[in-house]
Amino acid sequence: MFSRRTDWELSPNALARALASRRAAERGVVDLTITNPTGVGLGHPPSFFAGLVGPDSGSYEPEPLGLRRARGEIAEYYRSRGCACHESAVWTCASTSEAMAWLLALLCDPGDAVLVSRPGYPLVDYLAAISGVRLLHYPLRYDGRWRVDREALEAVLRGEPRVRAIFATSPGNPTGAVLSQAELEELETACAARGLALVVDEVFADYPHAPDAVFAGSALGQRACLCFVLSGLSKVALLPQLKLGWGVACGPTALVEPALERLALIADSFLSVSTPAQLAVGRALAGAAPLQRRVRARVRENLAALRQAVAGGAASVCGSEGGWAAILRLPAVAGLDDEGWALAFLEQGVAVHPGGLYDLDGCHAVVSLLVEPEAIRAGAKVLAREVAARV
């Protein structure tokens, strides 16, 4: 009785079963997979939420693209980062996931396709399936940093006439790859030449590991193609529980205006963003800077600790330019794929994500750099010791 679109394999895999068994037996786990800031001591103080719902929240005047006040405050956020932005180009939603789903509805008919980078976070996979849209991949190649394989991207585009959009994430998750200015322009050119939209998820843009002049600060700007930049309070202001994301449209006026008109009708069909969340945008963004500094400091500290723990051994940490994750390259050992490594680490009391979850080829583990420093130091020692014992 269920649709083929939801015919997923839902039974837990070996790693999930092992983790559940360990926790049920009350055996301790150093969890290096946590990316929820509220669970690792990086949330807002209770006083922030005590005054969140003010008297203005008592009235309800739905605006499909979001309250003008909230959209103006989001536009100011971009202007403070040096990006020209007008509130009329901004639209709000409950999350970047919802923004992507709306864009799939805007841009694609059933059976059309979108391109997503590989490796990457497996989010658009499910959204595309739910929308009846095919998902194709263009590869990122690693040579000390992750780069878009332009030739492979062009080959996919030549072979598939029903592509409607290219999705990119900058910084990437979990790669931490930031689109260089040249890469951004190449994606823009490819989209403009074929009448495709470019969608860039920039939720981790406030968390660079090191400034670099060759990186594009944002995809927002004067674009030759229709472009959508996505972000939200979950990462920008460390408020995943507030459930407010947004998109900003840019590009040729002849494309941006009808896109926003259609998005308004899509948004009006759901009206998913609460009034209190929209009224809190300005306060949340105004108070984000101190929390962002704490996150950047923790990420740098944890990344250094991870690198130090594996230095000189058979494992190594991939280069990363931003975000909250690190990829650990693991040696090829007979009988161990990346899930096998994750199970071996879990047996020693440390939980990591296997690289296959993110379509990483070979043997990798992905760890969160957001966890408490004590956890990363303890966990990294275990990882290094286990690798040394098996090589």
C-alpha cells in the first residue's frame, strides 16, 4: 500500500545494532558523531529563550515568503558579510532541508534529475526520492584538498538531458571543502550555458578553518544563472531547535522574479515557519558572534588534537577548510572495510561514522569536531591505538 518512493531499507545495520547493544548493556561510549551544539555545551543560555516569545507573537499575519522584518534581518546578515542583498530576494522556511525540497518542486518535474557532489552528506538523496527526482553525482577529487572534477561534471551533463540543477555545499559536509572562486565560476558557467539553476548550501560558511583569498566568500551576487543560496539559524546562530532556515535568490531578474513568485505559492501551501521564530531572527543573529567564536575555537582545538593523535601512524586526517567534521583516512587491512573499522572502534568504546555513509571510497571514518575536547582527545587516542594494533 506504500509508494515505491519510500521503499527504503529501514532495518538497522550492523553498526547501529552494535551501538544499541552497547548502550543497552550500559557500556560506555565516547561518541564522536555528535553535531548537535545543544548537546555539547555550545547552546544559548536559558535567558535567551525566556524572552523569546514577546507580545508581537500573539498575532498571526502570514506572509508566504516570511515576515518582512525577518527577511530584512537576514538580508542585513549578508550585508554585514560584504554581500549585496535585498529583503525582496529572501524567503524563509523551517530548515534548509525544506528549502531544498521546495526547490526540487520549483525546478523539477517527476523524472528530472539534479546533480549533487560526491562524497557528501546524504540529505538530497532522500529529498529527491520523495520528490520523484533522480539524483546524479559529480565527483570531488582529493589531492590535499577536495576539488570539483570539472571534466567528470561536464561528462554527466552531456549524457543527461533532463538535469535541472546543480547542488553544491560550501563548506562541504563532511569534506570541509570550500568552493574556490574559480570553481564557483565554473559551476555558474555550466548552469548558465544549459539553463540550469545553481543551489549552494552555505550553512557552515561562518566556520572557516583558515581564511584564504582564493575562496569564494559566498555564492550570493551577480550571477549569470539562476542561483539560490541556503542557510539558517541551526548553524549560523547555533539554534537547531528554533527551526528557521532561508534561501536567497540571485541571478538574472527575468529568472529571479518568476522563481520567487512560484516559491511564494509553494511556501503559502505549507506556512511552516512560526511567528515567534521569525520575530527572533534579529536577536538570534545579533547574538551569534560570541557563540561562533567558541565553535571555531573548539573546532581548531579538536582538529589539532586529532591530527596530533594519529601523527606518524598509518591513519591520517584529510585536509579541511571549514565546517564541523573531519575525515580520517584509514589503512586498507584485510577483512576491514570502513564499516569494519567503525565496528572495531566501537568495540573499544568509540563511536564514529563510517565513510561509506557519505559515499567516501576506500576506508575512512568521519568524526565530529564539535564534541567536547575531552571526548576528542580520549577518542582519538583509542582510534590511533586500534589502528596501530591492526597494521
